[in-house]
Amino acid sequence: MLEYDLAIIGAGWAGFNAALKAKELGLKVCLIEKEQIGGTCLNSGCIPTKALIQSAKTYNTITKSANFGIETQSVNLNFKKIQERKDKIVQQLRSGMQFMLKGIDFINEEAEVLPNQEIKIQGKIIRAKSVLIACGSRPAELPNFKFDHKKIISSDDLLNIKEIPSTLLIIGGGIVGCEFASLFASLGTRVAIIEKMPQLLPGMDAEIAKKIENIFKKKGIMVITSGDALAANFNDYDLVLLCVGRKPNTLGVDLSVDDYLRTKQPNIFAAGDCTAKIMLAHYAAYQGEIAAHNIANLGKLKKADNRNIPNCIFTDPEIASIGPSEEELKSQGFDVKTYKFDFMASGMARIMEETEGFIKIISNNKTDEVLSASIIGPKATELIAILTVAVSNRLKIAQIRDTILAHPTLSEAISGALK
């Protein structure tokens, strides 16, 4: 029987980072994964999606090259090569992750959790002092809509199509739905998106959601909010993408966790999407590291209570936020002050020819502390880092406003919003 201090099931962002942290803390670790290392993020989520989005963005920039004084005879879109580039990036990162696991036993098999911290793998039994379950999530279905993986497809399926569809219906206007709508519209697909809630990106700042809806409509995307997918005629579309959230994988174990990521079963912890908390790769990595610390230091536990989590959406233009929306803050009774800056006034945004959007920063009117921020515009997913530091460290508006940011840059728009 193989014995370890810690056995981790799932080599996605939570499990992988937990394994590295546990090794750093001196534990003997095995990492078990039935599929590919990297989980959803690397293999069917963040990385492949953004690789395709970057190709689409490059294509759009080339088609507008005359605006920059560069004349081209023709532009050819080779979707096969776009997919090959995506796959190559995934493979390179996968190899890099594998290399980082030196000193950790990586077991590429399916695992079954048994009582007393025992795990069954291919007829063999592994015993560990502690077990961390980080088995991720999968695309969710609806009672009236099930994946057939031909016409009605998941985001996993869409990433691996061979040809660009002429028409695409997207059911679900959340982050995944909006990213794919933006991506395929950029590649020439006629896209429609149906969201049952009154706005795209439910939970996002209402002003940001309205802005991206208007931008989508300008690009020819049909947007239906407060919509009923049952009313749509699927025969009008080549593909129907169902993206209404994700469902946690559980391995048949109750993975509800406390503030320290402990399950109700002794010495079994859980982290990442399978805990059904915040399904973001960077939050999963955070949870994984906290879980590893707690497993190595059972007498000195840390709470996984950092809720200052940036949210990034790779539409065109990009969207990012940190902290509660303006609507949420007001409903919580905060007296808020709002600051805004339109990218039309940014020199760098004009140089880039990406002037759609704005920065919105919200402070506590009584204490001047930055409570939240939302951005829609060029490089929003990078710019939010500055405001994440501000919200996390409870900085005051004056501290940001009086910081000298370089010119000409997009980042100077943050201090510009506060003038």
C-alpha cells in the first residue's frame, strides 16, 4: 500500500497549486488526475478560450489596418491554424505544469474515495493522512435542454469545432456566453444570445452590462434579455451553445466545506469549483494553497475568507470588476460616491483605436475608501489589478489620485477618473 501525507484528487488550478504548496511545506504528496493536468482552466476554459479570442482580435486589427496607415490586399482567416495554435499553447503550458511537479507523485488514473482516507486506483489502494478533493466542475444543463454534443453543445464542444459556424445561438448571457458571442461575431458568425435575466452578465454593474449590450448590438449580435429559450427556433442556427453555469463534481462525497475548507468527514478537505463557491481559476488556486497550509498546520488553521476577487471577461472590449456593484452597495446601505472616466478622453485609447468604454470607481462617501470598481474598455482585465490592490488594502481615493501614473498609458485613466 502506498502511503502519503496528502493525496490530492484533481490536477486543476486548485489541486495543482495545493500540491506545490504542500511540497513546499514538507509534505509527501501525490496528485491524482483521471484526464489531463490543468483541469478546466487549461484544457477547456480560460487558456484555450483566450487563445481563440486573441486570434480573433488580431484578425479584427488587421481588417482595420488602413486606419493605422497600413494597406493590405486581402486577409485570409484560417480557422484550422487558429485551432492548431490554441492546441499548441495548451500543450506547452501542460508540459510546463508537468515539469513543476518534480518531487510530487503524479498519478494519471481515476480515483475512488474510500473510508479512512483511502483511495482506490486501478485496483490499488493509496492511504493518506489527509485527502484534498479538487475535482472541479462541468457544464450544466437545463431540464428542457440537454447536450447532444452535435447541435446542442457545451463550451467544451465549441472549443473543438473544425469550422466557424455561419449562425450560432447562445443560451445564457453570463461570462461564458458573452465571451463566445464576442469571439464568433468577430469571426463573421451571425450570433444571437438569449438571457433569462433583465440584463446580460447578471450581477455585474448595470451600467457596464448595458454598455456591452449596446456594443454587441452595434456589431450585429442579436441580444434578447428577459428571454425564453423555449421560444427560439433552433432550426435557424447551425449550433446552439448552452452555457448556463457549471455544476460541481463531487465524487459522491459531500463537499460542503467550512471556512477552513474542511468537509464534514475527518481529514478530508475540498477546494476549487467542486466546493460550489466562486468558480474562478484564481480563486481555486487561492483555496488550494489555503487548504494545503491547513493540512500541514492543523493546529494553526487559516480561513479562506479573501473575497476581494477580480472578475475578468474577455469580450471586445474587455470587462473587469472588483468588489460589489453600485447597486449592491446601495442595497447594503452604503453612502457611495461614483467617479468615472470615458476612454474617449484617453490619448492611448485613441492611439490604439479602442475608445469604447469607461472606468467606474466607487468609494465610501464617509470614509473615502475605495469600495469597488468596474471597467469596460481596452485592457480592462489588466487595469483592474491596480484597483484590486486598492480595494484589498482599503486605500483612499486621495492615495490613488495623488499617485503619479505614466503618460501616455491606459492606466493613467484610473487617476484621471478621480480628478
